[in-house]
Amino acid sequence: MTVVVTPYIFGGGGPRLVDAIRDRRPEIDLEHPDEDDVLEVVADAEIVVTGRLPEDVLEAAEDLRWVQALSAGTDAYDHDALADRGVALTTVSGIHAKPIGQQVLGYLLHFERRFDRAIAQQQRQEWERYLGGELGDRTVGIVGVGAIGSQVAEYCTAYDARIIGTKRDPTDVPAAVDEIYGPDDLESVLAASDYLVLACPLTEETRGLIDADALATLHDDAVLVNVARGEVVDQPALVDALDADELGGAALDVFEAEPLPEESPLWDRDDVLVTPHMAGSTPHYWERCADVFLRNYDTFRADEDLENRVV
């Protein structure tokens, strides 16, 4: 059973992933071609591990049965083409929970303890004491209480914050969440949140979910945190809300266009914290990807249900 780790892996992580798999399971027939050879090599592959799947690679992989994506989101994959060929698609959903949870906690503390003001004063060599807040006085709303949202909730409970959120199945409530709502009750979460954390997948239902009306439902000093996908937020509407002082600020790791264009007004705002789509980064990323893949590899060989299957 041939496994191909494609060269289409972000951050040059291919060799590290290959090493992590081989260290654990040296008996697996594993190939890691460069771009010049990938079409020839995937022709005999039953399993492909990749960060993206170009159309020509999919067409060349005539024996393909399973694709292991190295991301939680799969909106860039052609689900219909895979389904038509009976090819399974799985994700590494869950491995991002700890680093993204910690990133979100950092965002919240940045605004609550007013680190933006501290940085500005330091740059001016200005000594002026100011009052910081406490997360225990705040309500954190989480849109998408999945693996990442649940981890955010768990971290926030250590600070005694009130946690509310939306979940596709509101009957399954993580212990760290005080109140859970279905997707149709988003307005209730918006109206009550001091911090609104977006941790949902990008789907047709969530594209543009946080539009002008949703932003208007938040109160004027609320802070928006987006670690989902940029397209979940209507970005021009967000800029308009910030310009009108209808939001307290935003912490954004994802954007409609990436890299964020130089002309974007989000770059120069004191009330916006921009990070370059790195919230899920961790020195343990490739080892965790290898662990997910190997669990699924054994499941695949046993003809059982794959973990994190989306197609």
C-alpha cells in the first residue's frame, strides 16, 4: 500500500512529517517526491498526504482511495471530485486546539490588560499608570464550540470568565461552557458577548456570517476575535464598525485576502491586532499530524470509519 507525502506542504514541513511517520512506523511504504516527479509517483498511490491537492495531481492518482489533508479546513479541496471517485478525505482537526486556544487567550489578555496601550507608551517612553480589566468580569462568546472552541472555553474558565457559544448540536455541551445555543440563536450570543471568538469552519452557512447586522448586535466596546476563516467576516463591514467606534477592537489571524494587502486599513489601527495566519502554529505540529495520520492508516487498513472524515 503506497503512501505519497506530496511536496505541497506549507512551511517546508514535508521532510519533518516524513521523518515523524518513519520514526514511528518504518515499515510503511512512504514516498516524498519533489514537484518534478510528483505526477509520476502518485500514479500508483492509494494514499496521499498533502497540504493541498492540485487538479493534475488528483487526475494522475488513478488508484487513489484516501487523502489525508494537513489542515482542519478543507474548503480548498474539490469535495465533489473526490466523492465522485469514492476517495475519502480526512483532516487533522483537533491538533490545532491547544496552540489556537493559547493564541485566543493571548488576544483576550492583550485587550483586557491593555497591552496595546503599554506598547504605545513604551514607544513614547511615557510612564503613566492605567487601569487594567479582568476576564472574570467578561462574557466570552464562541461561535463554533468544536475542538478549538472547547479548548478556548477551558482556558478561559481558569480566569472565571462566563462562556457562552453556538454549536451545531447544542445537546452536546462541553463542561466549560455555561450556555450553549444552536446556530439559529447566534443573535443571543452576539448580544451578550464582551469578546466574540470565531472558531467555526467556513461553509456556505458561515460565509459572511458576521456581517453589518451581526456587528451592530455586538455592544460598542465588544472585541471580535477571528481564528476561523477570513470569509466568515464581512471585512468592509468590520472596518466600518471600527471607524464608527461601534466596536472595542478586533484580533484577526485570518483575512479575506492573504497576505493582508498593504493598502488594508486594518494594518494601521491601534484597536486591531493583526497576526499572519499563525494561530495554529506549534513546534509539535508535524508530530501531531503524523499521529493523526497513523491512527487513520491503521483504521483504513482495517476498513473501519476514518477519524475526521469529511468526504
